[in-house]
Amino acid sequence: MTRYSFWSLLREGLRGHDGWQPVWREAEPKPAYDAVIIGGGGHGCATAYYLAKEHGLTNIAIVEKGWLGGGNAARNTTIIRSNYLYDASAAIYDHALQLWKGLGRELNFNIMMSHRGVLNLAHDDNEMRQLKRRIEANRLNGVEAEWLDAKQVAEYCPIINMSPQSRYPVIGASLQRSGGVNRHDAVVWAYARAAHDLGVDIIQNCEVTGLKIEAGRISGLETNRGTIRTPKVASVVAGHTSVIGAMAGLRLPIESHPLQALVSEPIKPVNPCVVMSNAVHAYCSQSDKGELVIGAGIDAHLSYTQRGAFPVIEEEIAAVLELFPIFSRLKLMRHWGGIVDICPDASPIISKTPVKGFYLNGGWGTGGWKATPASGHALADLVARDEPNAIAAPYSLERFTTGKLVAEHGAAAVAH
Amino acid sequence: MFRIRCPYCGERDQIEFGYGGEAHIARPADPDALSDAQWADYVFMRTNTKGLFAERWVHSAGCRRWFNALRDTATDRFVATYVIGEAPPLPVPQLVPGDQAPDPAEAIPEEAAGGGQR
């Protein structure tokens, strides 16, 4: 693998950028692998990378029905934070946050990680108490979080409407300074490049059409490019977890909804951080290109169409303008929808299944992006050892039978 | 944006309606006899079909009555709406725990798909 550096950039800059090499090879599916990962998004590529790097499993493949990072990896708003309420959540999301901090260096790829801070606004006394409770819980778990009063919020993000006359006046906010945003496709490409360098086959345009199960154990999978034999399959898809699960005869606690996002025309830097509001129901950050990246809640109905309805956009825009009247004359550039797999407790599934050798990683709902490194790390461990580690254990499928849910609706809220 | 045909009021905009999720999930007749796994299936597990799906809607800003609909979740096309208590006008693929998946090619009959809403 050619290392990227300032010098390689300078060298290529001087000779017209004609020396860059493809960073992964288009692989043809081999007849058999030691393990196959379904889904070439952030989580899938991270899983492959950690399987190869930490567990020495290199005869593995990622099968992706479209192109790398073209699903929800390309459709989320890239918000990174770890200020969830419960211990199980702190363990996985903060593990992810710590990995994000060094990921660009580890993978030798500029993932444009920007720790610009995430504000969660409080608009009434009850919300303030909830957020302060969450800050205390975060601190007990070693997760960085602090409370800002209204004056401090106005200093941290001057464009928020702080008028006491507004319909939902801002009375304070929690702030996670290490939270922020990064570059979605750079993350996927970085993991794919590093995994490929360790020997992982990356197979695009390869859709899984069935799972081969013999005597309760996975033996391979059917794809539109032929049959692949393998003793281990990990489903790391977003938006189609139930569809893959059904191929193994599993009914899952998941419903798939559209989640819409949009970006404005690019403007000069105006929003210095990520702002989220549960009560007004929107979140907004500004990309390095200058576009405002805006998101809100899900469409209520189930759908696999990757598009939602206009009333949700209208609510989304109304909410953003309530928080930021300064944006009222901006034009919107693009709008899209993704399909999010939502669990009843707003927490993911990283689990073994009743089918031996078939592992599930899904149900990340509206907020899987921030967990990408830790999700891949924990799943790789589960696939390699066939036992969940301490981080993955609370996210087993059994929790829906035992009732030991990780109920994070408060921290997930508007969409995480 | 959907146009939804309420069986009582006729076709209206989606904003008049609320959504109720998967239809035809019957409350267990004898709850005391259920195992934890059966409870989990009733409370949490969902078919979440990609394809023809039976679901509940409520005409919140109209007659305020609940009804069922058949919609293709892969295309968002409404195939039919029908009143509570009626059987779905088309067979709906269901996944029974432990069974292999229903045939994904389970096609919606041409006349039903082409005919739009009832």
C-alpha cells in the first residue's frame, strides 16, 4: 500500500496527479472463504479490517449489493458523539469516540474528523433536568460532557435564536466538546483500503439472495454472482436487516423507516458546532464545503423506498428556522432519504443468532454512524471468537426475551 | 407524499392520517400460558416485510376511525384499504419463526398492482 503523506501529495501535485493507484482491487468471488461480511458500508468495512488486523482472519470477503459506502454510510449526517445515558451505551459509543480520535492516523487516510462540539439544547425545566442527569451519568462513565447556561450557549454558537420570546426559548444545553463530524466516504474508503491491504476481498455489485443453512449451521450464501461457501456470515446491512434475517428464518425486533436529510447551498462558515434539539426536533451542522447539513425525525410509516414524504421536510425546515432564523432565505440544494432499522429500545443488535455461524449487526436506528469503529471492532471479536465481548454482550437478541433492554430513546431522541 | 383512501371518507392527503404499524397482530388469547419467547414475539418481533404489507392507519384529521391497508413497502404503492375486522383482500406474506424466508419474488398480482387503490 502506498502511504499517503504530505510528500506524496506534493509529488503528485507537481506531476499532474497521474501517479495515484487504485487502493483496492475489484475481486471476483472465490468459491469459499473463512468468513463473509454482508454489507460494504462503514460498519462492514470496519468489521473486515478488525477481523484481519486483530484476529488474523484474512481469507474473508465483503459482499456489497451496490458500491462501497453507497447505502446509509452515504446518507447520514456524520454526527459523532457518545453522550448516551446507560453504561452499555457509554461503553460502545465512547469506545467509538476514542477510536475516531486516532483513526485518521491509524488508517493513514484523512477522514476529516472535526471535534467541533455537539450541543443538545434544553428548552424547558424538564429537559434541563434530563440533560443534567445525562451529563452526570456520562461523567460517572468517564464520558466527557458539561452543562452550558443560556449565556454560554450564545457564546458557543452565536447564531442560535436566544430570544426569550421564541416559542421554545433556549435555556441551556449540554455540550460534548469531543463530539463533532467527519467525512463519511473517507471513512469507508479508509477502512476498505486498509482491509484490502491485509488481504480482504471486496466484492461490489454482489447481492445476497439466500443463506445456505445445514443442520442449524450456516454453510454459505447465494448471491447474484454465484454460491460462496463459508462457515461464518455476518450481516452488517442497514435498512435491510429484517430481509437478511428472514433468509435465516429469523423474525427480528426491527422496523424499517425512511429518514430524510437535506443540505443547503454552501455559505461561509457560520455554524461552529453541531446543534441538536429534541423539543424543536431538528439538528444542524455545517460541512467543510459550507453546506448546512440538516436532519430531523423519521417518517412514521415503514418503507424500503429510500424516500419520505413532504410533510416531514416541512416540519424539519420549520424546526431549523425556529432555532436559526438567520437561515430563512437560504436555498436547499439536495434532499434524500435513507432506510433506518429501528429497534424498540433505540439500541442496536450485535449478536449471535439461533443459526450457528450467522451473526447480526444491525438495528442501529437513526444513529449508527458515530459507532462505526466500535461496532466493527466488537463484531469482529464476536465473529472470531464466537463469544460476545463485554461491549457487545448487552446488545444480544436475547434482551428482547429477558427484558433487559438498553432503552436509549432519551439520548437517541430527535435522531442521533 | 401519499394519497390514502380512507374506507369511510375516500381519498385524502397523508397529513390527515396517523400510522399504526403492522396489522393483524392478535393479542394472545391466554397471556398466562405464554413463554417469555412467545411474549417477546408478540411484543417486539415484527415481519417488517419488504413487499406486500398489511398495516394500520387512523384518519386522525377526518373520521378518526382506524382501518387497514395493503401497501407495497418496496414501492410505497397502496394496493387496497379495508375496514377493521375484514380479512386482507390479498394473501399477505408472513414469516413464522423458524421458517425460511417467504419467497422474495412473491409478486403482487398484476391487476391488483395496476389497479391502484380500491
